[in-house]
Amino acid sequence: MDRTHEPLSHPAHGKSLHWLGLYSTLRHWQRNRRTRRQLALLTEQQLADAGISTTEREQELAKPFWR
């Protein structure tokens, strides 16, 4: 008796879920980039008002966009 294996079928919405995950990741990276750009523009007074030290800002700005 010869057996063949058929690949498991993926749900029809599987591809859309994959694209939604990818879209979500890209949006997250974009948000990281945008907020870090805004952080870089803050003055010393604005940083103090927000409770962020210069060292904390530099550490955040040193991170790559995907983290």
C-alpha cells in the first residue's frame, strides 16, 4: 500500500493574519523612529519637565529602530 502525504491546508485567513502581523511590526518600528526623532529635538528644559535625564535620552537614541 502506497501512502502519500498531503500538506496541511492553512486556513483562508492565514495569509491575512501574516500580513497583519507584518503591518503591525512595521508600524511599531515607524513609531519608534518617530518618537526618538521627537525626543532628540527636546531642549534640556523640556527633558527636565518630562523627568528624562540627558543620559536616558542618549541611551534611547542609541537603540536601533527595531528595539
